[in-house]
Amino acid sequence: MKLSFLPKKNTIPQEKKTDSVENIEEKSLADIIAPPSIETDFSNIRIGDTYFKTFFVTSYPRFVSANWLQPLIDFENELSIAFFIYPEQASDVLGSLQRKIAEMEATIASDAERGQVINPAVSAALEDALALQDSLAKGIERFFQFGLYITISADNLRELQDDTKKLTTTLASMLLSPKAATLQMEEGFKTTLPMGTDRIYLTRNMDTTSLASTFPFSSATLTQNKGILYGINQKNSSLIIFDRFSLENANEIIFGKSGSGKSYLLKLEILRSYMFGSDVIIIDPENEYQKVVETLHGEYVLFSQTSPVKINPFDLSGLYEEGENELGLKILSLRGLLKIALGTMTAAMDAVLDRALVQTYATKGITQDPETQTKEPPMMQDLYHVLSQMQEPDAKELVLRLEKFISGSLAGIFNQQSNFDITNKVTVFSLRDIEDELRPIAMHIILDFIWTKVRKSLKKRLLIVDEAWYLMRYEDSASFMFGIAKRARKYYLGLTTASQDVEDFLATEYGRAILSNSSIQILLKQSTSSIPEITHTFNLSGGERQLLLSAGVGEGLFFAGQSHVAIKVVSAPFEHAIITSNPEELLARKQGEQQGSPAMQPASTETAEIHQ
């Protein structure tokens, strides 16, 4: 037997169905929000195109621990769960309990007299009843009636049947016995609505301690009440929302193989952080962030040998901080840069270079005195001239190595005064036109330039270094990166390092130190060659290891402090249109623009799939 109900209230005659304001106003609120149809069957109820089935729990395990309902809360499908708790008067309960105890004692005594084996279930029930009677009499416990109801939904009957089997299996593993609310599906559905009405009233006795173990709904969740959305918890579909600046430091690290959705996640974070007032600075080796910058009206700096934008690695911030030797720190940074640019040095060459750098600044009147550090800084050619005047053979060797950057094939990269300042809320330094062998040098120069500018003014900023493994291959640049990660919080800066080459990044102690100084760590899909290192570093379980090997695009693990969950990155259609780098979508969009049709949008109206 099936009963079908259709909304009839304030029905508008067919001939009057127009889009006029008058006819719209004739409808009541109930007409607007009412489903198109409701169909009640013996074993389910259909509302519109969705099927629902309600269960009530008839028996419970004898012993439960805290958070014993976690498997139910983490169930993979959407559930509506309702608890109903009815307090009972202690005097009434004690009277009923006394009669029940007398019955069980009589049963046991009768079996003993007849020489029959005592029913263990009766003995266990008597033991529990006596313990409860003692607790109630002393006021330690209170007594309640407890009802647990669960409604599951699906898009069709076949799916409903499959999900019902999964649910009953899950409940059975928790030693719970569910029963379908047969012939009471409508009442069951209404019971699990947020109306606070128990229309079935099938309850079980429960004391205070047992009842307390059902609260709170604790599960593997990582979220705050402020911040940006990183993604969805794959375990229970909760939102992963974090404000990285509220953690012990605002640093973040992302590992993922090529095509895992790493750049997609970074661009999504840039968009959402920008909307919350953060300035964003990006070092972009592969020209992946141009569309994002154009959308946010940011500044795109193409750093190359022929670029009009010049950066002088000898720049000083001109700020004095108590207990800090800025000139000494700058010389240390320059030594690291020149070791990358000029190659391996002996101890004697390193000493000569250090002395030459001090003399180079002295030629411009810059000393350890902070008042002199506001003067115009020297350039690379000034260092070249100082080394040329030194008589040591090691100095001559350094001159020969440095010559290609002054007057040779690589002249013009960093031998001019800086003519650029970071003033836009979004700034990208693109290294697309820099040869691979020069990228570590360029990234070091830009990173040092950014760090100098960051220290001049206190703002909420994100610094994103994509493909950071370029820097981590060299001990000096890795040391410089670690210095920024360690001191970033002091300047309201959040450093994000992203890399697809996990082995190179974690090969040095500095890489591991940067990892330990990052409050947020995200692991996306990994290759089989890098998974042993990842498993050891993050102490992953076998299931987590398999998750990273088989993860889809934009899926992985999200770590915040000591906790972590499985994450799926999701985006709104308008965000996806800005940040996608899927060639198929980009080509279709370009063809649509050429033909004068609107740009193609992702198929989903809620979240967009991630393609790289």
C-alpha cells in the first residue's frame, strides 16, 4: 500500500499561471518550500526525488567507552541522527528495580533448586541491576529513558538498499541492533527532523554514566571558528577551516607529485587569503599564477636578464633592531648566494670573499653603525673591483668566476641598483625565462629582496615559494630559507613552501627544520619512490600510506599540530575558472571566446573537480 500526497494549498488555476508579481504573491510560504510530492511506503518514504529510511535501536552493548558512537558519526553517507532523553523519578525507578531484582533472584534460586545450569544472561542482568540500585540509592547516578533514531537518504531505491546494508553492518560492529520503522516511516522521518518530537517512542533504560558516554560527538575533525576553507574532511564531510596566523607560527608546507593538485591548492589559498586581507607575495618558477594575479589586479614581475625590473642583492633595509647586526646578516646571505653562483669554495676563498664583502660596503661608507646603513648600497661590480685589487691567488680565482656576471654572458641579472618596490597587495616574481641552472640564484636573490622589504613594514603577509626544492639543494640557500621560516612570525609573515621533490627537500637538516617549523603540513598524492621517506618522516600508518599512493587529484592528508585528517580540496565554480590549469578546459575556453560564446564553466554547480 502506498499513500501519495501532493501540495494543494492555494493552488493557482492553470489559466492564471503567469510570471506576474500578483500571482507570485498569492502563494504562501508553505507553497514555496513544500516538496513536489511525498510518497509513503511500508519500508521507506520518498520526498521529491530523494528516498529516506528510518531505523530505531533496540539493544545496546553492555559496556561502552567514551566516543563509542564515532563509527556512526563518521559514516560515509549522510545521516540524520536524533537522541531523545527522558529523565525518570528515582523513587519510581527504585520500586520497579526492586521488583525486577526479586524476579531475577527468584529465577536463579529456582534453577539452583532443580539442579539446572544458571542462565548467565540472568546473572549478568542481576549484577547490573544491583550495581544500579546501589548507585541510585546513594544519588551517584540518575535514571533516563534513551531513544536513538537514524534516518538514511539516497537518490534511488537501489542505492538506498546498498546504503542500508552498510549502515546495519556498521551498527552491528558496534553491538547495536537496529530495526526499520516499518509502517511508521513518516513518523520516523519526522522524529529525526530538528523539531524535538519523538513520534515513535521506543526507548531503553540508561543511567547517567552510560548516557554521558554518548556525548559529545567527537570525531576526527580539524576546524576553527575563523580562517579560510582548505577543503572537506573525507572521513565525515566536515569543513577544514583554519586561520594559520592564529597558530604558533603561520608557516605551511605542501608536498605533492606533479599533477597532484599542489598548485591548484596554492592558488585557491591565495584567493581566499586575499579576501581576508592578507598581502600575498609569490615566487613562481613556472608561470602558473598569472591568471590569479590579473584577476586580483596584482603586479606580475617577469624576472630575467632582459627584464626592466632589477634587484640589487646588496640592498639593506636601513632599519635598526636591538641586538641585531644587519650588515653581518646581509654579508652572510651574500656569501651563501655567491657560493651558489660561483661554485665550491675552499676555506681560504671563503675568508677572502668575506673580507672583500666588508670592504665593498666600506667603499660606500657603510659600516656596522646603523646610521650608515641608509646610504646607497654597493653593487656586484663594486665587489668585482675590490677583489681585483686584492693580491691573493684566491681573490684572482674569484674574479675569474665572477666575471661572467659583470661583463660576460650573464651580465645584467643582478648588477644594477634596485628599481622596484613591493607596493601591490598581490605580487608575483616569475622565473619562466630564467635557465634552470640560474633559477636557484634568482630565487635566492628575490627571496632576500622580499625579506628585506618585509622587515620594513609590519603587514599580514603570505610568502609562497613554489618548487622550493631548487633552493633546498644548496646548503647555504636552504639555511637562508630556514632563517626566514624561523623568524617569519616576528614580522607577521606566513611562509608557504611547496615542493614535488620530497627527497631533495628533506635531504638536509634545514629542510627537516623548515618542516618542523611549519604549523600546517599538507601531503597530496605521492609517487612510489618518495612514499618511504614520507612515511618515515610523518610516521604514517599503512592505511595513510596507501591513501597517498591512490589519492585522486586534490586529495591527501592535512596536518595541524599533532592532529591530521584526510582532505579533499574543493572550489566554487568561479574560483575554478580562475585557477584551473587543465589544458582541455583552457583550450575550450579560448575557443569559446574566439567564437563569441561565454566561457565554459565547470559542470558542477557546487564544487569543481580539480584537474592539472
